[in-house]
Amino acid sequence: MKPKKFKEIKQEYDGFYRELMKKGKLPMRSTELGFWNAAISSEVYEAFKKLSLKKYKSFIDLGSGDGKITLIASLFCREAHGVEIDNELHDKAIETATKLNIQNTFFHNKDLYDHHIGRHDIVFVNPDRPMERGMEKKLLNELNGKLILYGHHFHPTGLKKEKEMLVNNTLITLYSKK
């Protein structure tokens, strides 16, 4: 769980978001294929502890944005992957992993629909659109482990809900195939 390393990740991203806001930007924006909206670090870290993320080996964040979730997951899993099409966000993820010397992360700069997820035993999604617009089909075809869905919105209908919890009033749900 590495609380000291989590604190470093949180501080790095808090500084990044402060710099964005000084420039009149929020830590959210449209990307080529979707919408990036930064998740809350402490909520994700707490959820990963409660879900015993350490029992999983290979994590992947679909639409990983600036890489923060992937880096937090790397504190629990043997390897953590992020897939993000936006070059600027992808570069930020690599820059931060390098700066913090986190070596068990792998960032893929491409469309998440072109990246097969079957070898990963835990998948994370902070959805930016309804699941029936492609994500649910991908999950039904490729998911071999569990799905963590962050937020109250855009839940799948074809997967089995295993667990849900509120972390600071944000819904975190664990799914598997039926």
C-alpha cells in the first residue's frame, strides 16, 4: 500500500492541478475521443485498499488520462497499465512515473478500443459516456477478471455487480462477468 509513495503521487498531482488552475484551466477537458476528468486521489487510494487491490497482479486503467490512477494502482499490483490517446496527458503520466521513480507502470498512447485487456485481472474505468456506446461490448468480449467502475454514472447492465461502496460519497463498484 506504500502510504509514503502515495503521498508523493498525491503531492505531484495536486501541484500539477494547481498549475493548471493558475493558467485558468481545470483538471478536466475534452480529448480526441472522450473527456478527461481527474479522479480524487484519496478516494481512489482508499477504494483500492478496501477492494484489496494487492491481490491482483495486473491492473489496467482504460482512458488513463494523466496517469494518476495507474500510478496509485502500482502501489498495490505487480504491474499497472494505463491506456490514453491524448498525447499531452500520456506524456504527463510518463513524466510523473519517471520523476517519482515508479517502475512497474506501463503507459500506452493509443485508443483504448485498440488495446486488448484480457491479460489484466483488474480493469478500472471512470466512464465519460454511457457503457452501451462501446465500452460494455469491449468488457463483455475481453474482461477476464474484475472491473472497478468509479462514479455514480454510466454503469454496465451486462456485468454482475459484486460489491459497491461509497468513499467520500463517490460510488465505487466492482463488477465481473455473469
